[in-house]
Amino acid sequence: MKHENQKCKILVIRDLLLETDELHPLTTLDFIAKLKERGIEAERKSVADDLMTLSEYGMDIESVAVGKRKGYYLASRTFESAELKMLVDSVQAAKFLSPKKTRGLIKKLAGLSSRGEAALLRRQLYISDRGKTDNESVFYCIDAIHGAIGEDREITFVYWQYDLNKKRVPRKSGARYRVSPFALVWDDEFYYLIAYDAADARIKHYRVDKMTRITITDSERQGKDVFASIDMSVYTSRNFSMFAGEEADVVLDCDASVIGVIVDRFGTDVSVHPNVDGFTAFVKVAVSEQFFGWVAALGGAVRIVSPQPVKEQFLALLDRVKAAQK
């Protein structure tokens, strides 16, 4: 009499193959033993037939000598080792993910690799809680935002900040924010919602890990004409760390040594013209203290030439910083 799990035999063999690689193959006898552990009876011929069926289905099954027998392994899979390592590194670096969610995602990513590669990924796992969010509901927030965008609806939510005791407290005394969501952007290791605030008639940015209690309303989104004219990739390059400001065409006088910094920040389409000491860059930015901080951090290698009001704002900020240090 066949065991009730017998009909799952080929699926179990598929799962066993997913754990293999060239260094960890399985012989037909190995398959038979592992199937028996799961209460499934099998013979060498039936295992061989199932391997052939899975190969015809599209699994890249190769064989290698294991002593005097053949060992079978999965030669290729959806994600290569280098791709999984890159994804693991990205998850580890993402500050909008809590340590618990980070570990969970990396465990799932490791499950997409062979048993040997999964062990290597786990050994290379270094998670620092420092800088990670403690908001476990981030994924639910992201899902709700995507849902609202798909349904063309406004959302409301509570937005929080830290107080001096490092406790989370709601902004605006807990009053709900109401905006029209249009895009989610990963910038500077955080996820941001880019939305239209109809009350203030302008675009605003919100850190997703600081959003809670999101509700999708019955009201249609507003500000569609504003977003229709925006190239989101260009928009995000102009807004430093998602701090918005009034956009301006700014001329920068730069040392030759920072050409890579300028291209990394503004892209290969940035307009630059060589001069005696380096080059002049013509950029459009959202003028903010974060932009000024970026200029200051380059230690004089980048200088604001025009417009004059922007230059004066930068110099005034430097004066305030100097005065605060006295």
C-alpha cells in the first residue's frame, strides 16, 4: 500500500535538487534514503525517471562522478551566488528594515541558493542594530501605499518623530496627515513616500519607517498634473536625502578631482565645461541645508558661483555654524 505522501515524490525530489550544487550532489541512493525519511518509497529507476522528467520540464540538472556512482545537482538557478550576495548586502544596509525583518529576508534569500551557498551566506551575515528602524510594520505600510497608488486613492496616516528621551511620539499631536501618494523611492538607505499635499498645494516627502496606521480613503488622488511633468529619476537626484526645497539652476566651480562626485550625484547627463583649474558644472537642485552640507563636506573643492541669493544663503549658513561652535 502506497504511503499518502507517495504522490508528492517528484516534488520532494525537486526540493532536494534545489539544495544541491556541484560540490554537494546527490546519488540515486541518496535520493531514495531522503525520500524514505519522508515516508516515501522509491526505486532507482523511478528516481531516474523523475530526474529525467524534471530535466525535460526545464531544471538544469547535471551529473558528476561520486565514487563509482553518478551524483546529480542543479547546475543553474534563478539567482546566481553573486546576485544573492548583492541582494543580501542590500538588505543588510537598508535602514528602513528592522533587525528582525532583515534576518527574516536574508533567511528567505538564502533559501533560494544551494545548501552550501546558503551556509556561506549565513556565515557572512553581519547585522548591526545601529541605525536600523524599530518599526516592524514597514512592509505593511509599503503594501498599503502600493495599494492606494493602484486604486488611485488618497491616504491618511500618523507620522512620528523621536523626543529627547529617544521615544517615538506622533507629530502634530497625533493628527492624521492626508496626502495623495505617487511614488516610493529608496534614497540614502531609507524608503521615502513622494506625495502631493493638496492643503499646501505642493509635493512632500515622508520616511516610510516613520509612518503608522495608514488608511486608504475613498477620495481620488490629487496633484496628477504636477506628477505628470516629473521625471522621477531626475527629481530624486536634485533632492538631497529627500529634503525638498525651491529648485534653482546653480552654477558650481569645481576642482578636477571631484568630477566623479559630480557625475555620481547628478548623472552622466550633467552639463560640465572645463576651465583653468577644473571645470564648471551647471546643475538644477532643490536648494536646502542638505545641499549646502554636501557642498561644505567637499572641503572647498566645490564652490557655488551663482545665483547670488543661493551663494549668500550658503555663506550665511556657514556663519551660523561657526557662531554655534563658539
